[in-house]
Amino acid sequence: MKPRRIPKLHILGLVVFSLLLTACPQENPNDPLRKYAKAVDNMAGAINSMIRAKRSLASDGRITPAEDLTLTKALLVANEAVSVFHKRVKSLTAAPDASTKAELISLLNNVTTAVDDLNNQGVIGVGNAESKQKLARFIATLKAAITVFSGL
Amino acid sequence: MDWLTIITNLLPLLPGGGGQAGALAQIAADLIQRIKSQSGMTTEQILDRAGVTLDDNKRMLLEDLERLQGANP
């Protein structure tokens, strides 16, 4: 008797469902900083992923050294902008008041500009279409993390 | 956070989502796992990890910059 195989689509559905259950818990109203912490961690993680992806693509010859250099410079600026934002979020001890929100928005604008530059100068300039598409997926992750702060 | 956007964007890089097994699939899987692991961490731990990662990112990028500028002065 042939062993019964589970269709790939069913496995994918289960993976997505499991991720949504674990990754989307209700935020604790007594910890208003948690969603900011998670978003900053996601930005840091997405930049780290993009560095590793760029290294992998470069070692396979799927991006040129010049494209690698442009991406590296733009990633450094984005990482620095997120680092400044991270330091400010880490210094918060309570939900931000109006003046702190204004400060956070200003710092976040720097992050948004840096990520846009990373996309416009770095990713869009990549000649290999497949590499460009893959790198764009990490840009989308960064942008999704930034949207957490749209309610500031 | 728009978790669905993040996961939807990364899934095509995974073998089960249409991508190919390899370095990029592993990188995407690691990022999903990182996001997933936040549910078992305190806010302080999450912020500390983000700080460590940002420092690590800077070190890696400066290494790359030195290597690439050495090759393309």
C-alpha cells in the first residue's frame, strides 16, 4: 500500500495558522511599550536578514560588487537610523506623551527615509531581477515593522 | 503590527511557499522564527536582543564596506 502523502498546500496552511496563533497575541495594555519593542526588534532582524541575503547573493555572483557596495552603504545608514530610534524607545519608561511622540515621529521619519533610500538606491538598482525581487521581500518586512508606529 | 504582511512576504522564499531550499530560504525561516520567539520574551529582553542585533549588523556592514572598498577603491 502506498503511504498517504499530505499535500504541500495543507502543510503551508498549517504553518501559517501556527505562526499567526503564536505571533499575534493580544498586546498587554499594561505594557504599552511592548509593541514598539517588537517592531524595533523586527527592524533589526530584517536588516540582519538583508545583510545575510546580500552576502549570499554576492558570493553566488548574483549581485555585482558595485551593487553590493551601494546596498552596504544604504544598509549602514538604515541600521544607524534604527539604532538611534532603538535607544530612544529603550529609554522610555511609560507610554509616550505628546512631546515624546513628536520626538519619536521625527526619529521614525529618519528610519523611513533611510529605508526608502535603501530601496530606491540599493534594491531597485540591482540588475538581476530574481535577486532584486528577493531583496525587496526584506524591504517589505522593514516597512511592515514601521507601520506599527503609524498610530503615534 | 501587520504580521500577515511580514509572513506573506517571507513565505515565497521558503521551499513550501514556492521558493527553493538554500541560504535565502534559511534566512527567511530564521526571521520568521525570530518574530515567533518574541511571544516568550519580556519587553526588556526583546529590546536587548534588538540592541545586540543592531551592533552586530554594524560590525558586519563595516566588514563588508572595508572588503568592497578595498576591491573597488
